[in-house]
Amino acid sequence: MTAAAFAVRPGASRQLAGTGTLLRFALRRDRLLIPVWVGVNGLMVLTMPNTLKSLYATPAARADLVAQMAANSSLRALVGPVLGDSLGALTAWRVGVYAGALAAVTSLLVVVRHTRDEEESGRQELVASGVVGRRASLTAALLTAAAANAALALTVVAELSGQGTGGALAFGLGLAGVGMVFATMAAIVAQLTESARLARGLTAGVLGAAFVLRAAGDAVTDDGSSALTWLSPLGWLENLRPYAGERWWVLLLFAAAVAAQAVAAYALAGRRDLGMSFLPTRPGPAAGRLGSAAALAWRLQRGGVLGWSIGFLLAGAVYGGLTEGAADLVGDNDDARRIIERMGGQAGVADAFVSAMVGMLGLIAALYVVASVLRLHGEETSGRAEPVLANAVGRLRWAAGHLLVAFGGSALIMLLAGAGFALGYGRDAGPILGACLVQVAGVWVVGGLAVLLHGAVPRAATAAWGVAGAVLLIGWVGPALDVPRAVLDLSPFGHLPKLPGGPMEWRPVLVLLLLAAALVAAGLTALRRRDLKL
Amino acid sequence: METSHLAIEVSGLHKSFGRTHALDGLDLEVRAGEVHGFLGPNGAGKSTAVRVLLGLLRADSGTARILGRDPWADAVAAHRRIAYVPGDVTLWRNLSGGEVIDLYGRLRGGLDARRRDGLIERFELDPTKKGRTYSKGNRQKVALVAAFASDVDLLILDEPTSGLDPLMEEVFQRCVTEERDRGRTVLLSSHILSEVEELCDRVSIIRKGRTVESGSLTDLRHLTRTSVTAELAGPPDGLSRLPGVHGLEVRRTGPGQGRRVRLQVDTDKLDAVLRSLGASGVRSLTSTPPTLEELFLRHYQDEAPEGVSAR
């Protein structure tokens, strides 16, 4: 009797086997995320030319805008310089930074979600035991990101081709390029950490740095020529100059960065075991000192608080250091000089710059507060809250620990941003710190909404991200557009006094603080009354 | 009010999630100091019942008392005297097992450090590893050590041994026995029948959110049939007329009068059968009590006809 033999086919190891199946599966899982993201970006690009046309109807009005931007370093830092006065150029300018950042965020989320998330949850083990090549999962994740970015590029090109095909092509490809740079960056980081959360955080940190560099560069030059701008992929998008004498070779920068990062990601992925990472988990203490729900919440979130603190301190310091230069740069433009004078001279320009930057940091701090509040949601749905709450810990005490970190942490990072700002600027710190603390009222309202969503409609708790996104969109893109006042008023940040420079108004700040307190109270009441989501 | 001898008292408990009726009039009584087996097929509502008892879910109707308290309104006070091991233990990826054990102990109001160290040794757990690096069985050990090391009156264990190897299963059984000897009450939801048979004083079987059987194993056994095989010196007399006898088979064992008899009998009618057999001169006798499996199959199977389930 002979043993049955297995058929062993000689030949290639088929490292990519199963990629197609995994890609279809990934696209199915992202069937909501990708279309929504392309839709939001598409809508922004689609409506922009007409909005701009109604705002700046004549070439003279557009020239005036260009002059204003040349004078206004704080607006430049926020949204980049205006490089041309055609409707296409203005659209690319107005949408560029926001759409680029959104492309980067979505791409990094998609890649981490289909790589490290799958490994961390243990699902990848089952997938990898099938007829799936060693490189298939990473390839499918990158192809998913590529498909999303291609869809975005096509949409943008189709929408803008009426303004000229060359510029539309440059802008669409540039956005997709930014997306793919961060997709491949996330692919590298996902090899380094065992935690998907950390991978997302680190890649988002790189994006934050890219944003700060571009903003810093654009604050000190009015044509994107600063070396700081060239260090940032978001700056490359600007320097591709859609509708302003396209520099096609900049696309090669994107291509080179994407290729180099993809090669690095594959090299790292090929050198490690499933579920392992290059920053491995070290053993911990055999006995612990954690003794309360609040201590646990702090322990779980302290890494995030540290990261955000460093980021905000550095961002504040960079912008503080630029304030003087930004206020000095007026150029030979008469219109610009007139505008500066109208804004209150050099001191007024400096104040306006500080105010704009502090306002932007406040908007970004809203993302921190949402992430931190939603840890409650994560703890609850992962099943980790269940045994904690089966101990002698009431729900309020459990929630209070995380909310303390969320709300206290957002005040802390704004304070650190102010401290960094004051250090970088080198003038007296009081007004800047005050301006930063005022932002906290707006941040806390967003946090309160997140608490309410988690308490009252736990199934839709992640909609809090939508709230933060909407607030960012309103604060970032809204003011320069012809958006109805009622829409602008939806964002709590729109009600805050413009500090420093403007008068301090206590009333809106107090109203927002009360509103935040009411939202938190309502959310906690709802949390106490409902079933846990287990 | 004479409720002090009941650690858990549940009657007519209802809980629905949308259109699913997870609990449909559940009754459960766990006496202080006993190990109570809580049995039922997957999806019968065991975990839902446990979560209502822990105040994590709120019952739609019915009453529940745990250690004499309302599990929803008085959750925190009750939890001081309760240790819970969930069926699926999830740990924080960046906390070591030892940290989690100590955290749970402190959140409950303290744990016995000597006992904790002893348990870690007995369960052969490495407390320095971090969350994600533990296997399923080791994650369960973390929760078990935390539960057994704490000073509580009631242990609620929801399928706590599904990931343990046989050696650890034995350690677990010894720990439960020790807990009972220390006067503690244990509610043990389990699918491992040998474990239930070994440990539990009484069991409740639930199906579709309702209690279908409750009592001591001895009580429950009486509800089913015992198999008897006997070799007799002479032909049996009147066996087939006895009440409660089923499936009687009589065979000659040789050229003489010897007979081999096989039958099944309702366990509470066993006595009369043995007398009747004795009258014919018993040469050998084997009697097999109903297995727990038979008990379960009878209650788990949908519309199981009695003959099938008792086999």
C-alpha cells in the first residue's frame, strides 16, 4: 500500500495570490467610506468656481484678492498662496489644502484598516491561511487606496475641465498624489507598530507636520517658493501650480516618493512575522498600581495626550517664530500696504496672524477631543468595559475618567500651543495664552456633542467625527465663501471673540461653556439609563 | 422576608433586543453557598441573563435580586461582593496581565496578594505579558486569577474554561471546589458537562430565554431512564408488566434456563425492577445511570420526542 501523495506544483511562490479577491473584499468593506469621501471633495470642487465667480465677478476684483493674499500671511498659512487669478486657479487654491489633507487622511485610514487593523484583530490569521500570497494583503490595501484616489482624481478632472483641461489634470493628479504619498507612508508605519491606533496616530502626526511645514513656508513667502513648503507633500500640490503655469515635473516628486515608500513597506513586510512588528511589545510589570477607573483611563490615553501635546507645542512654536516675518512681509504692492494699514498696521497684522493660527489649532483640537471621548465607545464595543463595569465601578465614574482626559487634555494642548507660540514669538505671553484658552470653549462644545452621541445613540457614536469634520470645513473653507451666516453660526468656533487684537467678549464664551456642560450632562444621563453595547 | 438564603433570585425576566426575545420569562434561584450550573444551548440567553444580573443590561420586565439587591439600581454596591469572568475576555493591548489582575482587584475593593501569587503559579500564568500576546486560554486565566483572588461572596463565571487545557481545567475545578468550601456561591455557565457534573450542586437548564428545568442533578436524573443489563439464572417473571419499563429484550444465554435481559426503566421505578430481577436469581448486573448528555439533549433538541432523547 502506498501513501497518497499530495500534488506539489513546482514554480513560483505566487506572492500575490488572492490579491484580486482581497481587493474586491476591501472595496466592498469601504463601499460607504470611499464614495462619501469622493462625494464631499467632489462637491467642494464642483461648487467652488461658481461661488468664486459670484464673489469675485470681475478681473479687477480677482486682482484685488490676489493683492490681499499677498498681504495676508495668516490666510496664506491657512489655505496657501494665490498663484493666479483665473477661476480655475482660485478654485485649486481655495480647495487645495483642505482636499489634500482629506485625501491624505482617507488614504491612511484605508491602508491601516486593511493591514494592521486586520492583523491586530486576528482576522488576518484566517485570511492568510487561505490561498493568499505573502504580499497580497498589503497590495490589496494599496490598490484600494489607489482606486479611491483615482476616483477622486477622475471626479476632479471631470468637474474642472470646463476651466481648462491642463489645470484640471494637474490638480486632480496632485490630490491623488498627496493621497498616495500618505497611503504608502501608512503602509510603512503599519509594519512598525503592533497597534493600528498607533499606526494611524503616527501617520496623522506626519500629516500634521506636513501641514505645519507648508503653512510656515506659505506664511513667509507668497508664491510657495520657501524650502519649508517644498519639504511638505501638501506644498508639492501647491507647487504643481494648477492653472498657474503647471509644473508637470512636480508629479515626478509624488511618483518617486510613492515608489520609494512602497518599496520600503514591502521590504519591511517581507522581513517580519504575521502580527509582529519592528517596534515589538515589551513585557510589562507583573504587578500593577492602577487602582481606579480614572487611573485606567489616563493610562490608556496618556500616549495620545503626549503625542498631541508635543505636536501642539511644536506647531505653536513654529507659528510663533513666523509671526514677525509674516507681519513684515508686505512687498511693494500698494494695495497690500493699504490693506495692512487698514488692519491696524504691523501690530494689527501680527495679531491677525496669531488669531488665525490659534483659531486653526482650536479646530484641530476638536479632533483630539472627539478621538478621546470616543475611547468610551471603543472600550464599550470591544468588550473591555464589561468586566470593568462588573466591578464596583459606576458608569459615571467610568465615563468621568475618560472625559477628564478628553476635556482636561484639550485645555492642556491649547495651553501648550499658546506656550509654544509665546516662546516662538518672544513677546508677552498673556494675550496669546488667553486667545488659546478661549478656543477651549469651542472644543468642549464639540466634545459635549460626542458625549451626547455616545450616551444617547451609541450605534451612531462615530458620527462625532462627522461633527468635527463639519466644524473644520466651516472654519477652514467657510469664511471666504458666500456661505449663509446661519451655516457659519453652526460652528461653535464662529462665536468666539477674535483674540488677540479684538475685544474680549465673555458672553459667547460663557454660553458655549454652559452649552458644553449641558451636552455632557445630557450624554451622561442617557448613558446611565441605557443598555451597554456588548 | 426570608430571602437571605438566596444569592440570586430571578423571576419572570424579560429582555428583548429589537425583535429578538433574548429572555422570555426566565426564572432562576441560586442558593447561598452552592455551585449552580447554568446550562443551555448557544443563544439560549445565558449571557444576557448574566449581564442583566450585573446591571449592564436593563430588564424589560420581571424581578431580579442579586445578593439581596436590585442589580440595576444598586449595581455598584452589589458588585463589591461579586467577581465576574466573561466568556470572551478582552484585554488592553498595552497592559500586562498582572496589571489587569490588580486593577480588577482594586476596582472591586482589594484582593489577597498571597492568594493572587498562588493562583498565578497554579495556573502557570506569565503576568508580565501584555494583552495582545496572550492566547485565549491565557486571557481567561487572567480573569480567573482576578476573580478567585478577590474577597467576594458570589462568583459569576460565564463559560470560563472554553480555552483551558485539561490540566488547567483540573486546576479550575479545584479552585471552584475551594471557593465552595470557603462558603462562596458560584454561578457557573458551562458547556463542559463533566465539569458541571463534577462541580455543581444544582443546575438550571434554559432554552429560548426560559427555564425548562431546575434542580439537583439527582433530581434531574430521576426524570430520565436508567439502562439495566442483567444475566439471570432463570427466565424473568412479570418484568414486562412493571410500570416504567421500556425496550425490554430477553435472550437465552445457553442451553439451560439462563437469560440475558436488557431494559430501560424510568429512574424512579428502578426499585421494583431490581426486586423482580432478584426473584429470578441475578448472576451479574450492570446499570448505567442517565448521562448528563441525555439530559441536555432532551432539553436542547427542538421538539425532541421523548423516546429519541432518552434513547
